Amino acid sequence: MLQKFMAHLSSSDQRWDSIRRIPYSTPGRWVQALDLSEMVLVDSTDSLSVDSNLTRLFPLLPFLMSLHLVPGMLLSNRVLTALQSKDGIGELRSLKGARLSVSVENAPAQSPGPSPDAVVRLLRNCPCLEQLEMACVDTNDLELEPIVDLDFSSFQDEDAETLPPPLYLPDLNSLCLSTIPIGSLFLTLLRTPLPSLRHLVVAPHNDRHTAQLSALLVTNGRNLISLRINTPQHLPTSPGDVPATPPILTSCPELHYLALDQQLLPVLTLLEPVQDVGSGSSGDSAGSGSPRPHPLRVLTIPRPNARFLREVEALLPHLPSLTVVRARAVRWLRAGVSGKALEAGVQGEMHDWRRRFARRGVRLVDGDWRDPR
């Protein structure tokens, strides 16, 4: 279907009115959204065909505003160049499904996909971007990645000549970064003011890069409404191996929706950041030392955890707006199950959480957002 679509647009462009009464050929100028998210590639031949079609297709879509690329497909540099140089690239509003290749020092000359530097060049031509979703090729070989020892607190120093210049993305509202390593792309985004950013989904590249998450939240977390933190499966899961988590509630004072991944639960400390919020405030609250209430409404976790329960209960007096705690990986048992089954294992933990949260008017729902039947 993509081949037929590209052939039709290409044929129409070749028959373009010689008088040029309209700026662009029809029907290419009518296309405003291109969604390839449902496409399934069987082998490398399919990938090459899609790559070639997109290279010819992008220049024929001058008014393209929304682009959702093929999931899991590494685009070539020629596709990225065709997208970057096409007419109307400055009007692109949404870019999803972009998959990059990690640039390493000893990588082969022929890169399997676009590098983060090439994506930065593309983003410099997209000042109207509102939604951005990117992921790097997942690799378990941490030795391939160059370790950058930088002070994240100095990233906002505009006199630092070694740092990449910031982008201009004043309208960016939603950002999803999956396993993006510390490099030109991340440093550029970290130095870019994002005044409109409201929704953030982020997955650290590895366990040594939790500092990048902290820096990102400190820089652009002030206006966030929703935040989801995912952790790659290859990260260590024992509490002793995982570094301290970022001050989520301190960095995101307007956060309403927070979703956390399993690996962060054993070491997540929410109480200390909330207390820090009030330490810098002025007025009576600062004098009394009481923390400022946080507007968090919905908290999503994978499953109940006894240690996390104590931390959340200690926070409840400072979370007056919290109404729902969701256990994403758990489902309530259907009606008719014996009482012993309801009090055993995870179900018993869930019912205990429900009783204790209900005292403060907080609902505990399962992964389907349902109450117990």
C-alpha cells in the first residue's frame, strides 16, 4: 500500500500543471498526516523498500504536520535528509517512532541508522514541533557507550563553549525519550528551554545515567503535568545496585500524574523531596518548616510493595489532592472467590492497601482502573 501510495503521488507530481497555478502538486499537497505505526516488516527487504519509498515520498508532502514512523525500524540517513530538506518541514507538529543508532567511537563507517547528531539537525528545522518521540537502539553491551563525566549542574552555563547550542522548541508539549545516552542529542535537549512541556515519558539508558534524568527534571520539570519513568529490563534490580532516584516531587511542583516502573520502587524516596519544597519557600510555611502541599492526583505503580506503602502513607498528609493509586500489573479477582484467596498474596496486599488508603479518601484501583467487585 505504501508503494502504491508513493507511486500515485510521484505520477501526479510528474503531471503537475506546467503553468504552476498552484504551489504544489495534487494530491500530495493535501496530505497532512502520515501514520505508519501499524506497518509490520518481515525482513530486511521490506525495510529497504520502505526506506526507498519514504525517501521519494517526503519531498512530495509539503504540508505534512504529523508523522508516525514504522516501529522498530532504523531509518537511513538519506530518509532523514529527505525529511529535513523537504518544503514545509518547519510546519511539522508531531514526530513519533524515530529510532536512532548509538554512535560509538569504534563503530563501523556504515551506520545502521541515523545518528543523534542527524536528528539534532532535523529538530533545528522544526520550530513548531509539539510532540516528539525518540528511542535509541537498545544495547546490553555497556562497554560500547562512551562514558561522559560531566557536571549536569553546569549545563545551563551559556558560556560553556564545549556544549551544543540549544534548540528552539517553544511549543513542544509532549516528549518521550527512550534509552537516549548522554551525547549531543541529550545535551542539546537539556540546554533547550521547553516552556510548553507538560507530558514527559523517559527511560534512562542505563543505571549510570540516573543523573541525566535528574538534570532533565530540574531543567524542564517545573511545568510538567504528567511524568512516566520506565526502566529498561537490563538494569539492575537490587536496591544496592541502583543509584539514588531524582527528586521527582521537588522538580515537578505542578505534577498531577506520576507513573513509576518496578525497578524504582525499592529505592524511591518521595518524602525527602517534598520536605525540600517547603524549605525554600517564603512566608509562614517556611518559618514553620512545614512542606508545601503537592497537587499530585494519580500515582501509578506496578504492584503493591510494603516498603513503598510506608513511604506513601507518610506522604499522604502532604498530598491532599491524591485521589487514586493504581496498581498497573495487578487485577482484582472476580466476585465469588473465597475469602482466603482474597487475603492471600498480592490480593491480600491490595486489600490491605485499599483499607488503609480509604481512611484518607484515596481509591486503590487495578490495572484496568477498576475497584474490587
